[in-house]
Amino acid sequence: MPLIYVVEDDEDINELLVYNLTKEGFDVEPFYSSKPAYTSIKQKKPDLIILDIMLPDMDGLELCKLLKSEKETADIPVIMLTAKSTEIDKIVGLELGADDYITKPFSIRELIARIRAILRRIKRRDCQEEVNIYKKYSLLVDFDKFLVLINDKNIKLTGKEFKLLSLLIKSEGKVLSREYILNVIWQDEDDVYDRTVDVHIRHLREKLKDYGKFIKTVRGIGYKWETD
């Protein structure tokens, strides 16, 4: 369960955020000023911080700057929450390292959507940094070892097929045109055509068996990897 710190001195807004975030399944800890929040952050690192700018002891911009300057807290995502809406305030907040900026009055649904988007992005980044592996059901692709397993059985792909599969998976949900695929995988090779992509897609689908259905054809454009 992601842990979120809410640093907001307005009691009504703080309680509103805690209530709604808790209802959405987050673990939430409220703070009404910067210094107690900073002390707690050093002891128990949250997954994300919602940070108001106008705080009584140290303003949110200063706290954000402090957190982003220290190695152990620099990677904590911060959403600035404030009544200030001028462009310069937004620029300053983002330049100090804030991941997002939302002004009051705000939509709870929009805030929650932004929180989830940031957490998804962080999770994907962390997974890629920890191990360059894709796993879906009994399909496993190890990009570093050029290995594809289905039910722990090695699936032999050619170099081009593996590059094609990697390109599709790493662009999951995005439609890739045949021209783009040719430029990325075949680059400056001669005598390659759109048909070359289609043939490799067909062979890849056959080798992936039931997982070949994740390679979707987008008529007239190209292909995409989609599992949902």
C-alpha cells in the first residue's frame, strides 16, 4: 500500500485529502507544517508527498528544495498543492524538482489520477532499473540475456524477431507503424519492405503461441503490444 504524506496547514483541506486518499486505498499520514514532516520523512520514507507552499514554519518550496538536495530523499515524488496560480510560482516549484503542480480549488479525482500516474511511472522506472525483465503470466522476456521463456521453456527467436518483440513490449499500448519498425530494426539495410515486417510478425506470433494474440494489428498502420 503506497504511503503518502500530506503536508497542508489548512485543517479542512488536510482532512479532506486524508479521507479521500484513504478511501482510495492509500496509507496516509497528515502534517500541518514542514519541520515535523521533514523529521518523519527522514525516519520513514513515503512513496509520494503532497506539499502545500504556504506553510507556517518553512514554506513548501524550501522543503521541496531541501528534499531534492539530499540523496536519500531526492527520488521521492512531490506534488505541489497551493492557492498560488501564477506561472512564475509553477516554474519555481518545478525547477526545484516538484513532479507536478495543482492549484486550489482542485478536483479530488484529478489529484488522485495524477498521484496514480506518478506512482505508475516511478514503479516502471524502478522495475527497469532493478532488472530488465518483462513477465506476463507464464511469458518471461529477459532483455539483457536475449531470452524468451513460456512455461519455463526456451522459445528460440532470431535476432530480428527478438528485437521486434522487445520493441513492441517496451512500447506497450503504442501503435508502431511499419515504417517506424523498419527504421528501428532494419535501419539502413537494403531490400527490406513493409512486407518484411508482416512476415516477421507472423513468425513471432506463431512462436509465441497463445501469447501471439498480444501483438495487435492496427489496420493500415502497423502493430502494437497490448495485453488488456
